[in-house]
Amino acid sequence: MKKSFIIYSDFKATLDKLPNEDAGKLFKMIVDFSNGIETEPESLILDVVFTPIRQQMIRDIDKYENEIKKRKQAGSLGGKAKAKTLASARSAKQVLASAKQSLANVADNVNVTVNDTVTDTDNVKSNFKKWSIDDFKNEITINRKTYPDLTLKKFFNYWSEKDAKGKMRFQLQKTWETSKRLSNWATNNISKNNQELPTRSSGNKITIND
């Protein structure tokens, strides 16, 4: 069983917006959850603030368990399996070297660069300044289990507003992480309005497509 958990430094921004009493209760909920204890939030504010933290902790646990599983699988490989893996790696390098040489011979007047690694599509996607409005909408939709539809719609409408050059507001930021921006957005709305937000069980669901 995992005996530790991660507290991210940007979590301070959320704590600073809470009264000391609520901050203490929130931290206790985090510790309880890390020990397998589900604590019922005492208020809507604690519920809204704790929800994204809880989801992140679940992701961290899944990541940890997958890493342990991979290590066990790697440790169970026998000498023959390891030798086969090394041989395959050497063969792949030889094929790659041969491909480089062939390209160099064909392209006499063209500079050809062969990358030894394949570009990860997630890295391309991470360039938020190149997202289309559908990409941005999909980023927000991923969080529908965490936040009410009305919160997601307001968030989308605000950050998708375009300037004179056609750039959406979120694309004008220096950095962008949708999950963290949503967490702060939800916390700020609760702090300013001090009223209950519609939940996922609401009869009149509002989506960002409305």
C-alpha cells in the first residue's frame, strides 16, 4: 500500500482563498482520503474545492500502481528475454542507421534530418496556442464529471472569446493548464457568489454546446 501522497505547490492558491478553519478541514479530508477514508464535505465550498484535488490524487495513485506493475514485469524477465530485447534494440538501431544512410545518398542537395524518436501527438496537442475551438471544447468536456455544466459553459464562453486577430482569450496566456484554470475558476465563483451551483443531477443540464 502506498504510504505517501503528493501535495502540489499551486494548491496554496486554493488554500489562501479559504478561511483557516475550512483550510484545516480540507487538509484533514485530503489525509483521510490518502488513507482510504471517504469524508463527507461539510459545505458546498469544501465539496467544490476538494473534488479536483481528489481526482488528482486518484490519478497519482493509478500512476503509482502502473509504475509498480511495470517494475514487477521487468523484474520477472529471464536472461533469455533480456537478451532478446537487447538484440531487438541493436537490430532497430542498425535499421535506423541504414535508413539514414539511404536517405543521405538519395538527397544530394537536400538537408534531411532523421529523428530517432517519434513525435508524441500529446506534445503537439500541448501547444494550446494552436488549438481549434473544438480542441478547447474537448479539453473542457473531459472535466464534466468534476464540475457542473453551468460552470463549464461560463468558463468556455469567457476563455473562448476572440480578439480582433481571431485569437481566443486563453491562447493569449503565457501558460495554460485547463484543469488548474477550472479549479481556480470554480473556487472563485463560490467565493464571490456564495451560492449553490447546479449539480450534474440537475434536471436542466447546460452544456457548452448550448
